[in-house]
Amino acid sequence: MGLGGVQNFASVAVVRFLLGVFEAGAFGGAIAFGVGHMNQVGGLSAWRWLFILEGIPSVLSSLLVLFFLPDYPETAKWLSESEKQLAVDRLRVDGSHGQSVHLTWTEAKATLCD
């Protein structure tokens, strides 16, 4: 959000620097401090809490994507007709054409167990 308000390269550089400082230091340190004090809370080790807490944003964002990201450009309510047509044309050239062989369960198991 901060980058949306900048007007020149110097401002971009300063905002990116500050974002990096706060993301790497303050937020990471706060999570590490908090999780370090959660050992055996609810019978779970601190490292388990770290995975749970860091996984929550991914799960929540996946629900947003599930409900708001359209399956096809034609069904996107937020695209204009010309934008829909552009997306369809791009998919026709760059998208998958469904000519590959289907993955079998044996191949999937071999891939996961390799």
C-alpha cells in the first residue's frame, strides 16, 4: 500500500527499504518472541504453533481465491468485454490445450514417493 503513494524513485527506494526492515525485523521478531512463549500451550510444541500460525494466512487467502477468482475469463464479473476477449485470446495462444496424457495414480504415487 505504501508504494501506491510514491511519486519518484527516491520515495520508492525509501519505502522498499522500510518495508524490508519492518518485515524482516519487527514482524519476524514479534512472531518468534510470541511463539517462543507458546511452548506446550494446548499440549503443542512451539514449533508446531509456528507452522499453525504461519499457515493461517495461506488458508484464509485460499478461501478468498476459491470464492472470488473466476474459473474462466468469460465468467469474471469485474472484467470489461474487451478485457475478457483479450484474456481469452491470450489463453488460446499461451494456455494449455488439453492434449497431454492424463496422470495416472501410479505415476502420481511414483512422483510423490521418489
